[in-house]
Amino acid sequence: MLHTIGRAPPPNFEEARNKRQKVRAAGLDPNHWYAVEYARAVPPGKVVEVTFWRRSVAVFRGDDGALRAIDNRCAHRQLKLSGGRVHGCNVVCPYHGWEYSGDGKLCKVPHELFGKPLPKIELRHYPVRERYGLVWVFFGDPARADATPMPEIPELDGPKPWAKLLVDFTWKAHHSMIIDNVSDFTHAYLHRRFRPFTDSTLTDLRVEGDRVYVSYDTKVADGPLMKIFVDRKRTNVNAMTLCYQYPYQWSDTDGKIKDWCFCLPIDEQTTRAFFLFYFDGFKIPGLPLQMPRQVMEPVLGIAKQVVFKPLLEEDGVAVEAEQDGYNRHWQAPIAELNPAVHAFQALTIRKWEEYLASSAGRVAEAR
């Protein structure tokens, strides 16, 4: 863990003494579906590495088009299988060619066995799905996977799905800093060039089970480029509802502009964040007409490069600087004003405590 020379590093979860220290050390409960990669990044014959809270997993797609996920190590010499290749529907270690099936079983050793039978080796395998253009892995108890709901986005299902764009970043920051960032609208100053939201006032804060609902009166999409495409006659852009739906986050502007943020916690200070934006419609700039759906996707492709990526890159700079500041000043007094942020952090802490209290959590953290 990085820290200034001569200073003690931030405490781990057990050592933490206040809310900020606890939330900045908390993991995320693995008993949820986590977005780990774009589906297009794992074509047939490809194996990739994904990491969840220091746990490396090899995800690969066989010749049959199905995705598989197993521990990213060969049981022989512990090399990463992600450095190997896919053979049919199996993954092959790059060192000695040991071959594993999608359920983690060693099924072939291409060299001499020295008179011994094929070792009965079985690596851990993980439930894996493909949805909304993303690969999802269930890192927890596999018996719970089928009964655990994934994010449901009906607007992207069916014969007339909304136009969408996906963008991701890997930031050197704890996942809780990203949740704080995307749901706390007091940082409009950071985005003064793009103006995705301005003049925000917190109007509602509710905690319901494993969800924190937040509402703001705010001016949405008020930037010079955003505002020409949003039909303000059809869409109320003066308010937004957000929710930290553990472990995901989403927002909704009048049922017309929506997005999700899916955090993949790589370790205590690294997070990959997937942002999924989707839109009911755009207006043709300068005209009182709706943009045809077949035109919206190319327009979003341009908007991704000129608005969404540079806008979110500002958030990345901020959260990485926050992580660096926390590493240096984790003993400083807490100075958070927004009650919504306190609620987000309390939920993250509670869910991590619940996981650690479970037998699976105690075993996993003892490794």
C-alpha cells in the first residue's frame, strides 16, 4: 500500500476507528453479480484476466460461444492461465500445456505422466453471464448465483431498446470514493466546463434496506453541447433521482435519461468502473423533431469521445487525488457535510461487516 515515507499507512478494516477509515478499507460482498469486461473483449478463443479484491480469475469463451470463468492459475506451477490460450472449450496453461475445462477440472496433460494417473485437480470455477454488452461474474457462493438478481434494465431489452453507450475506467481509488463521487452533486465545480448538473439542492434522502435513494433539484445536461440534444419540452431536466443500490449505482432524469455505474473492486486502492448511459431520445438540434433511433447510436459514439469520456476523466483525476490525500492524511478529522455521503458509507460498511460475519467471509479474508 502506497504511503508517504515516514507516515503510517491507512488502517485496514479491523484497525479502523471511524466511519471514513472503515469505508475506505471495506471490500464489496462477492455474493453479487459484477461486471468485469466488455463482451466484445472476449471473443471465441480469447482468455482474459479479471481481478476482484485481489482474486485473479481467467474468463474465456470457447468455440461454442459460451463464457467460462475459473481461478487464474495452473495447479502445476501456478502460472496465470490468462497467459495461455483457448483450445476448443478449454484453457491451456502456457508453460507445460496443462488443459482445464470450464468447470476447472484438469482434463489433459500433454507430456509424460511418469507412470502416474492424470492428477485429480479441480480449480474453482465461477458462474458467468453476458448481458447489456458486459460480462458478469459471480465471485461468491455459487449456490446463491441463480437466486441473486442482476441489474434489470428493461429499456435495453425487447424489440425497441434505447440507445446506449458504455465507457469504463480503471482508477487508483477505493470503490467507495467512486460511489461518493457519482452520487454527490456538491462537486459541480469540478465539471464547470461540461455542466452535467448545476445549482443542486438535496431534496430527499431515504435508506430502504440495501438501498440509499437521493433526489436533487438541479439543472441537468446544462452544458453547451448536451443541452442542444436534450428535448426540454419532453424531459424535466430540473430534477434527478439517484440510488446506491448496493453494490451498484444508478440515476434517472424524468424517466428519459438514465445511467448505471458498476464498480469492480480490484484491490483496496484500485477500481474498474463501468458506466452505462441510455436515452429515450434526442432532439435534432435547431428543430422540434425527435432524432431517429438509428441515428442516435452514431451520435452517442461521437458524444462519448467529446463529452462523456473527458467529463468522467475529471472524476478520475479527482478520486485518484482523493485516494492520494487519504493515504497522506487518513488521521485528519472528518469534514463531510453531505448527509447522503454519510448514508452511502454507512451502507458499504454494514454490508462488509455482514459479509465478514458470515463463515464464507471469515474464510476468504483469512487466506
